[in-house]
Amino acid sequence: NAGVMQNPRHLVRRRGQEARLRCSPMKGHSHVYWYRQLPEEGLKFMVYLQKENIIDESGMPKERFSAEFPKEGPSILRIQQVVRGDSAAYFCASSPPQGYEQYFGPGTRLTVT
Amino acid sequence: KNEVEQSPQNLTAQEGEFITINCSYSVGISALHWLQQHPGGGIVSLFMLSSGKKKHGRLIATINIQEKHSSLHITASHPRDSAVYICAVGSGSRLTFGEGTQLTVNP
């Protein structure tokens, strides 16, 4: 049973470009969470999704950031018009329908130049 | 004051020592998680607990719900245990994280 997969592992974007980060949850998991870790800072919750629904997006910046988890395919975290302050590690986690244990992916390290 | 406080922030030990990392939280929770983050950045979930004590190999995690406190213990520490250990509390499905404890175990 493959773990949570994220791609790309490293992403470099110039200011103003768009970044798309993908997360494939573990088999059987229908809940996905995105977290951000800024340099030298702790992890912060961004958004919690179930298939086709955003359940809690209270940690998402109000502009330029969006997330989806379609019926088919991976969850996508999209950052439009990236700025240097978006440089961070973005982690995805998934959990089964019942229970709270979350399994983390390896992260995507975004660098904005 | 952060909702989740860890201590110490940094810890250096000699191989073989018994290690304790503490976590205090100020909010109601459904579960507490201990995570390990290696220098490469990957995160591994070590424990999820809502009461009592759990043990896995040389790792032991305890939680006291009344005192809102948890501890992570490592017995017979080894250099490969060197990592950042993160406490996270769950309320519903959302996790709130401590700042982490940087552990270095010297041979």
C-alpha cells in the first residue's frame, strides 16, 4: 500500500508564475489536509478537504491560494502569481473516513526566485 | 501564548541516554500526535493518542488529559534518533503544531 504521494518534490517558480502542487492520498483515504512550513517556522494548517468538498479552509491565505480534491485524481494546491514569501515546504496528509490519524507525504519544496 | 508549547526547544544527548520531550496544550483536543521530521524534511507520524500511554520499540508516548500534557520518551537513544520532534493537537480534524524540539544524539 503506497503512502501519501506528493509531486513535484521540488518546484522552482519565478515571481508572478503559478504553482501547482499535487497530492495523492493513501488508498482508501478520502480526507486530505494541506500544511505549510515556512523557513525556520513550524507547520501551519491550510485547508482540509474531502472528495469534491472543502471542509475547512480557515488557514488559507485569502488571495492567490486555492485547493481542490476532485472525484477522480489527486488533490491540487494552486498558488497564483507567486511571491518570494510563498517559498516554503508544503505538506499533504491524508486520513481514512473514520479516525483522526493522519499520514504525511514527503512534501513539496517551493522556491520562488 | 501558543496553543501548543514544547520543551525543550533544543536537546543534545549522548548515545544511550534516556530522553524526554514535553508538550503542553491549552485547547480541547480529540487526539494528540507526535511526529518526527528528519533533516531531509520528511515527516513521519510516530503516535496518535487520546489517553494513557503507547509504546513502539524504544519510543513511549504518554498523555494526561486533565493536565493537558504529553511526553515523548526515547530509551537507549541512538544517533539515528537525531531529528525534530513535533507535537500536534487535533480538534476535529485540524492539527495545531508545536514549534518542535531539535534532538541531537552524539555517538
